[in-house]
Amino acid sequence: MDRHNGKSNNIRIWELDFLRGLALILMTYFHLIYDMKELYEYPVSYEGNITDYIGKLSAILFITISGISTSLGRSSWKRGLKVLGAAMLITLVSYIFDNDFFVIFGILHFLGLSMILSIILKKLNNIALVALGTAIMIVGYNISLDNFNNDYLMMLGFRSPAFSSSDYYPLIPYLGIFMIGMVLGRMLYQRKKSLIVPLPGHIIISMAGRHSLPIYLIHQPVIILILYLINYF
């Protein structure tokens, strides 16, 4: 996850840390239910219910906050390469662990590539970003992109019916959400300062948000290990 939060005189924007930490908690819950169902066949479900919506909400939060943070900082390509490196590690480990859970282009791949593309996107004004972002979302959510003959453009969303990735966030439609986040960052955080007074007791969740990338990388192995031990004993 993107760790940049937007700073002014070394003062962090606490609500971005907090929302990112909240997104991390929601995604951890979703992955817990997912692993219980797919790895150990517990009688739980993650499709078409509240768990499904929690998973979608966590992803939207991550993407939007990443867009906001990217609009506030510099060296987006460096952070993007770092996140892409972490994403490729997940791809390698998931392939070794189980081909059925192979992650080809998950949310970290998407976020890393989006940060790199932001070098170009930052040149657009707010109206152009909103218009293009909205168009990308409309296309992605309303037109079927899974009936192509190959998967060479799967990062864009164009894929064959046989394509499979246990975590999949293509540029269409999700880049549109990222772009809307960039506009929100420009509009809400022109002074690069928090907009609201910190909530009492926010520090634990905010701390998780500050270190969301390493936590994201280790949370699945920890969940799988715990479930394995419970199942074993």
C-alpha cells in the first residue's frame, strides 16, 4: 500500500493514515473469510454478502487514498517501483504456494503501476481527470472485457474467459477511482494539512496505516499459519 500521506512541515495527515489502517483491517477480515473457505472449506461465504461488500470497500478505500496521497507528493515513480517490487514478490510466493491462488495482477500491481502513470496524469487538470476517470469506470463496470482471445492486455482489463488471478484489479475500471482520488487530494489538501481534529484513540489504527505495505505483505501468511495450526490441533 502507498505509504506516502502528504506532509507539511513534517506534520502527517492523520486521517489518511487512519483510513488506510481501517482499509487494512477490512481487507484482513475479507482475506480471513476467503482463506477459511478456499483453503480449509469452512462453511463460510465471501460472495454476495456483507463480507463481499467489506472486501470491495477496503479496495476502494486503498485506491482512493493512494490517489489522494499521490497528488500530494513527489517521486511517485519511486514509490510505484517499490510497490511493484512487493507485488512481484506476492506473485512469486503465491505461484510457489499454490497455482490455484496465483496472483497475476492484484491490488499492489495496480497501485504500483498507477503511481508510475501518475507522472502523466498529474499534467491533467481536475476537469480532465474527472471526465477521463469517470469514462474509465463506466467502461469497466458496464462493458464485458473478458471475451478476448489472449491475456496480453489483462492489466488493462482485456482478458480471455480462461484468465484467472486470485486477486485482480485491472486499470479499467480501477484507474478511474485512483484518478478521482487525485482530484480529491488536490481539492481537499491544498495546504497539505489535516482537515479534522484527530479522533480519540486513533493512534493504533493510524500506526497500522503508516506501515500498511509491510503489514499487507505479512497478513496473509499469518492468517494461513493460524488457520493451519487451528486445523492441525
